[in-house]
Amino acid sequence: MTFSADPIRLCPRLLPRRWGRNAAPAWCEAAPRPQAPIGEIWIAHAHNTTSDGAHFGERLAQAPQTMLGELGRAPPTFRLITTAEPSDPISADGPLGLWRIIEAPLDAKVIIYDAEGAPPRVVRCRRGDALRVSAGARLVFPSGVTALEMRANFTPSNAPNAARAQRLLAATEKRHRAAWLRDPAMSVELWTLPKLSFLEPDGETCHVLMALTPGVMIDGEALNRGDAIFLPAEGRRVSMTGQGAQVVAAYPDLIPTQIWKHSHPPKPAALALDPAISMRTPTNLEATMALRPAA
């Protein structure tokens, strides 16, 4: 099946906040800076504009089948918080949110109000920690924190209600594709890129991709750290390069999608322990590696 919609590059919105930082040079470097401390960066949201100046939400509404696919589910939202002092309470407005701590002081703690009138809870807030929150929760981040929120905008009818915010167990990320969250409302993954890979939409659902590190290239166009693209469900095939660079991918489904196509080169240690491979000639070994199935 062949589709033709292009990926949509989103323009981030940098918003001033009393508790924000005077500069956030590591994130969304090409975006205009307000003359005030930056506290929130809306990376992917229906109210963002696209690189061609269009309103992203209107683009979705104009062609819902092409944009959202067979499942018809709204894409997740991405937001970045940066603090120079403790933040005001930040509301979790969607049905489900995942907060990932990008940077934090060693002794940092986040204050969580699970619902209106609920007593506060204090939870550890270290680099790499993940917090799963539901609608109605409010979080107060300490100073010196950078936190990334991925928020679901689709509410599944069969999803269990988890009203209390939870700190998730850290998962190994020593793989090309590591799951940060699996839920009927949203999946969030960390991709570590090989030298060359491809995105092949399948017509079922949409994806939002954000560059977590520098070096990501989509069809030869560089993404700064924090820049995002929306990949329509009925989109065309695009290339992605940047060996070792990392991308956060989110989509409104529990089942892992198979749009990311690339070959996994075998690890040298695995080759050395495989007698069937180690006995082959270099020429045949290269052919074997080339024939390995795509991820």
C-alpha cells in the first residue's frame, strides 16, 4: 500500500513562566526566544503551527483519515518543563501522561497532588525517572529540573483507571527500541538510531517523533534537540539517519507498531560465540548480515 502525505514538522512554542530559565539553549535552538524566563516548551500540540505556517489542529481536521488513520485516534502531546526555581502546580489535563525526568539535582523531589483537595505526596525526582499520571493530578517540580511530558489525547473504553500517580520502574535502554510506556491510550518508546533507517506508515495510526539528542535527520533535514515531526498514518516512506542519536516516539495504541524499518547488525561478541557464523568467510558473513530481517 502506497501513501503520499508528507511528514509535518511542528514549530515549538516557548512560553515564559515566573519559575522558568532565562535561556534554554539546548532545546529547540531555531525557535524564537521570548524576552522572559522560559518555563514551558510546547513541542507537539494541536495549537502549534507547522513549518509552512499552517495551524496543526486545522491540518488534522481537514484530512482526518489521512492524518489519523484507520484507528482515528488523536496524536499524543509533547511538552517540556524547565525550572530555575520550584514551579507552580502543573496540571495533567489528558487522560494519561508520562513524565520523564531529563535532568535534576541529586536530591530533587517532585510534589504530587493526585486530585483536587488531595494531600500532597513527595516523590523522588532523579534523572531517568518516569512518572505516570492521570487526569486531575498536579505536579510541582523543584528548581534545576528539565522534564518531558508525553500526554495521551485518546481515551480507550477498556483502560483501567489509575488515579494515583505512579513512579515507574526503570527499563533497560540498551536496545535500539526501548519501551517507556505501554498503555491502551498511548505507547512511548525510545529509539536509538542506526546509520540508516526508514519510516513506513501503515495506514493504521499516526506517530509523533521528537529528537531527544542532536544528530537526527529526517529525509536529510536536521532536527534540533526537542524538534518534532508528526508522521501521518497515510504518509509516504521517509528516511532517518543519525547513528547513535535518540528519538522519542509516541502513538495512541498499546500494540507496538512496525513502521520503523532497519537492520540490526549482530554484536561482535555474539558472532564470536556462534560457531556456525565464525566458520564462514568474510564475504559470506557480510551477505548473512545483509539478509537479516528488518526490525
